[in-house]
Amino acid sequence: MDIRPFYLNINEEEILKLKNRLDFTRWPDEVPGSNWEYGIPLDFMKDITDYWKNEFDWKRVQNKINSFSNFQVRIDDVDIHFIHERGNGSNSLPIIIPHGYPGSFYELLNLIPYLTNPEKYGGDPEDSFDVIIPSIPGHGFSGTPLKSGFEDRQVSHLLVKLMVDKLGYEKFAAHGYDLGASILGLLCLDHPEKVIGYHTTTPGNPSPFVPGNALLTESEENYLKLSREWYNEEGAYAHMLGTKPQTIGYSLTDSPIGLAAFILEKWYLWTNPQNGNLYKHFNKEELLANVTIYWLTQTINSANRLYFEGKHTKWPGPEDITTVPIGVSLTATQPNERPPKAYVARMFPNILSWEELGKGGHFVATEDPRLVAERIRSFFKKLR
């Protein structure tokens, strides 16, 4: 096997260089009292930058990463980094959990013990999982394919090869959201025989094919209207990355403050904290660990490029329906991530569970990993 252990050991000089750049930040002006209307506020950025410079402990983050079993393997000329933690039960189910955007494998680490050792948290050891969390190519410690046309569907094929050819699992479970959900949805279309079941918190990724003359339910029409409104209000970043990602890549790769502002704006807006305080949902170390991984690996440009490469993706067509069993857990705060059941059933007709989490936003697995893990265990209990 060409799987090799991966141990993270970032040179301390890289952290010092980062903090030195932070010392020379040039701050923009701001309309007084504008809050989040114009984008991420100046006082928020100054506060978290002060923490980044003076309190953030990369060694503690690195030690947390290294406390798990990390590996790398080369598949089709792409280096794939992944965590592989085996479950404690006698019949652990393999599950792959790719991260979302703009996130990383780090945001999913707290899920692991709830899935590998459920008995420690009031669960049944027979509901345990072998957990595989990859860094999606172009992100984190995976390789960066420098070629046009590398897109979500190709990533899905790599993940199948990781699970089946490299790790030896004939079939596996899957959970995902956002980018991970897009990849897994395509995987379910192309490799249904390999998937035991699929659980997701963003069941609209990827979107099913809806012909122009389709008869839509009222709930479907309302959802598509809400999605269009959301894109008009919040989708400028996606349009930019889908058309000219290289241009913004210079700023995000060169400026740690620019990178942090770009990423943390999404963590705020897509969490939509009702109290206005993002720190009640994530602590500063969690937020900056994710940003710092992008900074140290210089992968924001390659991560952003997947938006552009979407034009090369063969997205679901009229023939694309899969019988893979699906379980859906809807978050509370993002209307564009809450499609109606009829819409999801156009591509995933075998819906075994459909439920409300009752809380959380886009990054709910980081907000409440125990809750998400419980729903994953509950869904796959039906399929063991």
C-alpha cells in the first residue's frame, strides 16, 4: 500500500512571518454605524486580528490535528490527505465526510469521537463508524491539481478510489454539506453500488435537473424564488470566483487580513447569529485555525477555482436519479439550504428520513458536533 502516515510540523518561522505581516496591516476606512451592511465590520476584524497576533496558539491547533491518525496517499497523480479513525464497536461502518467551503478538514474533527466511540456519549457501541475525513483536493494538505477542468465530479471519483482501492472498503456510508454535498451527490449518481447510504444537511447540493416545463409544487417555487433572491443579495463572491478567480487570488494569497475577512464573512453570514455575536457559535481558535490552514498551505486560490471549474462539471441531467438511501437533517437559519422534500426527491427518491435539526447554520457540524453525530448514527442505524 502506498498510504503513508502524515505528521504536521509547521516551521515556527512560518508563524512568525504571519504575525509580522499582521503587524503591518493597512486598515480600510468604514462608514460609521454600517455594521455588516457593507461587509465584515472593521471592529470585528481588529478584534480577531489582535487575538491572532497575541493569543492564537498554532502549536495547540497542530497538536490537536496530530492527535488523530493522519495519512496521505497519491491517487491519479493527486496527493490526498485524510484522517482515518477506526470505530470502537465490533461492526463499525466506514463513513466518508468531506468538508465544505470555505472550510477544511479541521472543522469536522470534533465529530470524530461521537462517531467512533458513541458509548462514551450515551450511545450504542454497535452504532460506531470508521471515520474518514479527507482534505478535498485543492484544500489544506491535499495536492493542488494545476490543470483546467478539475471539478467536483473528478473529486468524487478520487474519493471512491480512496475508500475502495486504497482503504479496502467495498461499500461505505457518506455524510456531507455544501461542497462536500455536491461531491457526494455526484458520487451517489456515478457509483451508487458503493454507497450504503447518504446523510446531508444541505440536500439541495447538487441541484436536481428541473426541466423548463416542469410542474413545480408551491413549496418548490417558493424555494427557487428564495434561492434567486439569496444569490442576488449574497452571490457576488460566487459570480466573481466563477468568472475570474485568479484576480482575487493575489489579494487573498498575499494578505492574511484579506484572507481572514473573506473567509470569516462567510462564517458569519452563513451562520446568521440571531444575537449578532459569532463567538457564541464558534470560538476564535476554531475560526482562525481554519483560516490559518488556508494561509499556511496557500490553497485559497485552488479552493476558489472549483467555482470556475463548475462550468466543466456534468451536473445532474434528466436521466440522473439515484436509489441510494438518503437522510436529511435541515438546519435552522439558511432558507437557501432548506429545499422542500419534493425538490430533493427529483434526484433522491429513496428518502428514508427528513427531519429538522432545530438549530444551526451552514457550519452546523462545528457548531454542534454532538447533535449532527446523533442524527448520522440514527439514520445509519436503519441501514446496518
